Amino acid sequence: LPRLRNDWGEEVVQKSIVDPLVQVNLHIPDWTHPPFALKTGSTPSLATTLPPEEPVAPSRVITARTSAVQNNGFNPIWRETLKLPFDVVGGKEMLDLVFLEILVLEDDYDEKDDEPIAVYCTPLSCIEKGYEPVLGYRHLPLHDSQLSQYLFSTLFVQVQIRDEE
């Protein structure tokens, strides 16, 4: 992982050893609001825009966190399984509207004052199709808060999307 930086982009030497953790967020549309839900008496159609008088459809965020790895910001290993149950209407075609956000955070992360160490964000459909179909293993490139990619910093994950039975 890269070293923490201050507001001017300089490395913070006194915090050179971090205790990282991973937070996984799923951003899911609220399927009960337009354009996904039909109004009474309406017929199904592909709605591309909302009428100007209606607000943007709200979304839900489902979050899970790993535990922090103490004193190992260079090559942390979590070996944890996170399960995030969610619903999708319309089948796998709608996974384009569900976003996976992965944040690498410092153990004492304060959402108001701190920035994440690294970020990765993509539609869930891209993870599901993937470039490495063998058991869902992937190296996800990590980015800073301005979405500039960190060289040589990746997160090795296994992603499985399963129907609940």
C-alpha cells in the first residue's frame, strides 16, 4: 500500500506504518421508486429519464468491513470472507446499476477528516464477467482519492455472485 499523504501531497512520515482495513460498499438503486417501479395503471416500458418534477431515485448502501491488519501496511493479508446480501430486479442485466466500492482505510479512519488510503469502484457487472473467470479471483487496481492509479498497488480478491436459495 502507498504511504499516507497530507493535504499538500507529501508523505506523512510519523504515520509511515499503517493498520489497514478494507471496507466494501455496494451501492444499489432503490427498486421501489421510478424509473424501476411502475405507477398504478401504467404499462411496462423502458424509462430513460425521470419527469422533472420527480426527484432522482434514491439508493441504498450495504457495507461490510474486514478487521485491521496491525503494523503491516506494506503487504497486508486479510483472509476474510465478507457476505453482502442484496436484491436485483430484472435479472443479471441490471447488475450494471449496482456499484461495488472498495476502500482501503486506516484503522482510526474518520469519515469527516480523513481520506481513504486507496479506492476501487466499478459496476458489479464488470466484476461478474471479469477477465479471470477461474473461481472469481482478480487483482483490482487501487487508486487515490482523485482516481489516479497507484503503480504496483493492487488488491487480490475472490468475488462470487450467487443467487440466494
